[in-house]
Amino acid sequence: MGISRLIYACALAGSAIFFVLYPFWFAWYLFLLILLLLPFDFLISLPGMLTRHITISSPKILESGDDGVVVLVAHQRSKFPARCVKLWLKVSGDDFTTWRRFVFGAGEGCRYEVSIDTSRTGVTVFESKRLWTVSLIGLFCLPNNDIVRSSVLVLPPPAKPPHTVALPRGIILKPKLGGGFSEDYDLRPYRLGDPIRSVHWKVSAKFDSLIIREPLVPPSHSRLLFITEWNDAKERDLILSRVRWVSDYLLKWDLAHYVRFGEKGPITEVTCDTDLLGYLYLVLNNATQELRTPSTIPIRFAWVFRVDGK
């Protein structure tokens, strides 16, 4: 843009000198034509300059060592042209901050791909800073104060914690209150007060005594995976890798559980792997207000597994 302004200033000065030295009609028209380039450039480019914007998209969660890219795309809602968009992109993490400069050409769909350094675990934030839209000839520019950001959480691989003896191994069923139907059931002798419809007549005939089919159901789970707070990035990676391992272990046994970060941190229910990943993404991005609190939380947890960096 600086070169365009310099060329225009030289052309304007040259046409002015030419008009003074040679005051003919074509010298006046040349000077006027160059002078009118200013409002022409502004008016023809203004709609495009006002409607140009940048979007940043990236995967939310990546594994350490995976390949991933952040995509920057320029969009324009007006058919009127604008020369380009200049952007400074701030890339920041726990212990680093870098800047990268991009120039998006005219038209729709101009894009750049920025590789994500997955050797660094934790949250990496990609944020647009210092965004300018340049007019068609390059004589004007408009700043855009809209901040566009995207964050990527790079997680360490799961790692088994040192003490796993207390982890449950399967679901323990219990009798269903009030009876009824259940795919799982147990057989026991008839007791006074048992409903006649629960009698297993075929087995009762075999043993010559009344045998009851007692329905069994899994108890409402009250398991809590408690995540302690960390002091540095190394301890954070250790805790997160252990949390992932324990949660995966419980899910393999079809054991839903709750997860809480810190003593007074947010709590959520984990019934599948994506629940835990979404929870970690919001917690590490300090966006816990977006977490939906479970409708029912046990007053007391019957089983608590504490995950720390020790």
C-alpha cells in the first residue's frame, strides 16, 4: 500500500507540474483524472472493504504427534472489489507466543493453512490481530477490530496411573425395587409377599417348590473421577494422561461416571469418550460456563478415584 501511495503522489505531482508548464487542455484533463482517482478508489472499494472478513477454523482436540492444520479463509459479501486483506495472526500457548503475517488477495475463498505444532501439549490459541482491508488501487485501508480466534487442545496419550486396584471390574447388579421386567434376573425361593406373577413355574416344577424370578438392574451410578489441579505443564500432562486412561477403563466396562476438576470446579457426566474430551477442552480453555450441569448429581459419591501427579 505504501508503494501505491508513493506512485500516486509522484503521478499527481508530475501531472501538476506538467499542467503548470504546459497549460493545454489535455494537461488539465490529465491532472483532473489523476486527482479523481482518490474518490473513485474510495467509492468503488468501500462496499468490498466493509464486507471482507476472515474466518479461522481448526480441530478442537488433537492427540500429541498428530497432524493438524488451522485454515484461514477470506470472505467477501459484496461484488465490489477490494485489493487485499492484511492480517497478523497471533499464535500463543502456555510458554510461547509467535506472530505470522498473511496477505489475502482479492476475491472469495482465498485461504491459508497453518500447521499445528502437536509436539506441544495443552491449548494453542490462534487469534487474528491487526487486520486491514486495502482498497482496489491501494490508496486507502480500513482497520477491522473484529477479533477471530480458534483454539486447539493437544492431549497427551493415556497413561496408566500407579494405583488401580480400587478400580471396579464390571457392573454389580441389584434387585429392582417394586419388581417388574428386566433382561437380567436372579432365581431365589419364594418369600411371603412376593407377587405370584414373578413365580418361575417351569423351574418351580423342577425343584418342587416355588422359585421367584427376581429382576436385577444396575444401581444408579455414583462414581466420581476427581482431577486435582496442577502446578506446571509437566504435571498437567501427567494428570491428563492418567485421567484419560481411567475414564477409558471405566467406559470399557460400561461404567458411566462423573468428572470434576478441583474441589469447587465444574462437574459433568461421562457416558462416552467425547464427553470427557469436551469437558477437558472447556476446562483448559477457561470456558466452564458453557458446560451443562447434570440434572441429577449424587449427594454423596459411593466411589471416588483421585487423579494427581504423584
